[in-house]
Amino acid sequence: MRDPELTVLLTVYHAIEPAHLGAALDSVRAQTVQPAEVIVVEDGPLSPELTQVLDSTTGLRRFALPENSGAAAASQRGLDEVRTSWVARQDADDISLPDRFERQLDAARALGVDVLGSAMLEFDDDPEHPTALRALPTEHEDIARYARINNPVNNPSLLARTEAIRAVGGYRTVPYQEDYDLMIRLIGAGYRLHNLPEPLVRFRVTPAQFGRRRSRQLTASEWTIQRTLLDAGMISRPRAVANYLARNAYRRLPAPAMNAAYRRLFHR
């Protein structure tokens, strides 16, 4: 079954493992509800192995950026090409469960929401052996409160109305926090968000993800996030300063303490 109102958007860059990309694309092809289109944005030159995976996958609309421009530019390039009412994000190294799109579309339409995420099953090497459940608040009011301190939607599970994302300006360059920045602006503009409590995505956890939490780019982008929260009327200036200090202090914790804090924030 194909839904004519759904597009899947995936971005890929040179550091993705070809086998992981293949598994991600296979999980889209295995969906009980197929999208009208699958858009892939190649964020800069890819290895021959990655290119071969894409070349061997039929039915993709592909767009290539001449150089690695980052998640925001690649995501926006893909969003510009979406021609359907709904867009679902698919990470290049994660796996969507077979009924993900069907369940999300049914729920979003029944609930009348503009953005719908879900819980995720985290795994290290084997997607069939998850290590944790990553879950976030489900109801809009709780999601809006949680957004004051952290991204309230698991981006690899994102389904959203295309026009809602465009109406708030699309993806902006906020290194490693583009998705959080977008969710804040959607909430501030009055769009309704919901998270399903059941996991619909298998999320690959890598050491690089924890390494990025210590990057200078991420530290620098933190104030942009706090300004976005301020502009949306979601927090006060003293709260913005407190958030900035607390979130950057978290990133300077020793690895064991950081991992423990991560589990407390996200794992259920």
C-alpha cells in the first residue's frame, strides 16, 4: 500500500557505513505503507561503496551537494523538494520498524497533530538486541515543558506536516542541534506535537555521538538554542542563562557520569 501524501527524507554523508545505509533503506522498502517518494540528499562527495548502495536502490530521488555542508543545509535541500503533505525523517544508519509509517500516519491524522514522534530502541551493533528504550513525553503540554530543557522529539522518528516546517523557516544551521531548534520554533508558532510511547525506530548508538557532545561547535550553538527558546516565549532570560550553564556543564562531565545522566534523561 502506498500513501500519496508521504515523503521520506534521508541525508547521507561520507562517514556513514555502507552496510548501515543499506539497512536503513531496506527498512523503508519493508514498510507496510510505502511513501510516494524517498528523497536522498548526498551531503558532499560519498565513497564509491556508499554510492553503490544508492545506485542499487530503485525509486530514489537523489540530490547531491558539491561539498559537505552539514545537517541543516542537507535537510533543507531535501525539504525544498518535498511535494507531499507529510514528511518523515529516516536517519542513514537507523532502522524503522516495518509498521512505523502506517502507525504514525494513522495516529497523526486521528489526533490532528502537526508533528509526531515515537520512542526508539537503542542498540550498539545488533539491531535485534536493543540495549535500552529511549522515550520522551507523549502529550503536547508535557512536550512543550520538556522542550525548555531538551529536544522533545526523537528526530529519527519524526513525522511532520511539510507546510508546518516551512512556515517556521525550515532547518537553520545550529550545529548538532538543528532538530531541537526546529521543534522549539514549531511549538512557539502554535503547532501541536505528540509522541507515541511505543518504539517505532531502532536507533544506532555510537561512540562518536558522545564525542560530539563535547565539541566546541555544540557549545557555541547552545546559546542559539536558548535565544530561540526566549524568542518563542518559552523561558525567561535567567532561565536561559541557567540552561546554558547546566547543559554545557553536562558536556564536561567524565564519560561515566555523562552516560549516567543520559540514561536518566532518556531511558525508560
